[in-house]
Amino acid sequence: MMGPAHSLSGAAAWLGVGAAAAAAGHPMPWPVLLVGALICAGAALAPDLDHKAATISRSFGPISHWICEIVDKLSYAVYKATRMKGDPRRSGGHRTLTHTWLWAALLGAGCSAAAIAGGRWAVLAILFVHMVLAIEGLLWRAARGSSSDVLVWLLAATTAWILAGVLDKPGNGSDWLFTAPGQEYLWLGLPVVLGALVHDIGDALTVSGCPILWPIPVGRKRWYPIGPPKVMRFRAGSWVELKVLMPVFMLLGGVGCAAALNVI
């Protein structure tokens, strides 16, 4: 799928988690619901770090483009080193390492560990990065073009600073789910994991599928492209994604938000 659909699906997924938590009698504080949705929307773009033409490659100027080139080469090297006889030969690393459950888990664990070890400045950095990605994904029309990059970064930095201040207030969710002393913001890794997995599931619906299960082999393939029957798949950017899935994600996100806030 394309960046906007990925971000919408990520936000909708976290709002759905909020609805499930409310139904289970453990509602999220509204700052956690909001911040988690934005982080999840941003994290839903992160697996495309292996693609030099993806939205994320343009989000932080030359730095992100350079990182994407490195991740592409790393992913390709891992693919070549671990492929089995049934895996096809390929010339690049797109939709390999960064599109797996293991990558998602490691990314989420890394963000949680950074939040615990690095304190407020690490939290601000995590929020800033994901706010930039969320803006690029959710407000893609307004964020297009290099001339808007600085405005996006300023908006993301301001939003991250404000949201971190709101979360720091007692009862607003810095210790949501993990309440022991020293575990504040440990939950930040959860929307990161969820966003990456939602991205992978979205890509699995397209023609190429997605090797979510790596390194678990399926038959003679270690990079088996998981997906529904081919008749149910679509091409990225097709009318199915733009006219059907994106409105569905918006509707589900709205329902999830209302349920999470006990409006319905």
C-alpha cells in the first residue's frame, strides 16, 4: 500500500486497541489514545526504510534518504545470506528484513528501552520522529514538496513537546499499563510494533505479498510472501486502496475513537 493508507490503518489500529481496552474495563487516558494513534500512524511508514522512493525516505531530507540506502543494502544482504532454494533471486532489499514480525518486535523493544534509559529527551526524540512521519502520512497533500519540510519539522517538534508535557502530568498516562517505578513510557514501544505489523499486513494484501513470518520457513521458502488468494489482492495505489480501504480505515478509526472514549 501507499503511505497515506498505511498511516490511516496504523491510527485506526491503535484506536481499535483503545476501544478494546475500554471494553475490558481498562480505558486509556485520552493523551495515551491520541499519542499512541499518532505514533502508530508514523510507525506504519517505518518498514519502508528499505525503499529509497518511499515517503519515509523524504521525511528527514538527505539524512533519511541516506538511511534508506543503508537499510536497503542491509536488507538485501540478509536476504541473500538466509534465502532458501525456493526463494527467488532479487536485486534489492525492499519488502524483506524490515517487513517481518522480528523487525517490528526489535523496533518496538528498542523504542521502549530508549524511553526508559534516555528519559525525557529520548521520549521527545521518539515522539518527534513519529510525529514527522504521521504528518507526512496523514497530511500527505499539505506535506508534499521540499519547501514544506521545515514547516513539518517545526510542527512535529512543537507537537512532540506539547504532548510530552501533557503525558507527564499525573494521571495522563506516562505510566499507562506499566505502573512500577521507573517504567514510565515503557508502553511507547507498543504502537511502534503495532504500526509496523499493520504496515506488513497491508502490504500482504497487495500483489507481491509480504514475508511477515521470516525467519520461520514455509515449505522451501524462508521469505514466503504471506497474503490472501491472488484473486483478492490489489496493486498498491489502485482504486481499491484509495476508494475502498482508506474510507474504511477512517470509519473504523472514528468508531474506535468513540468507543475508546466511551462516547458509544
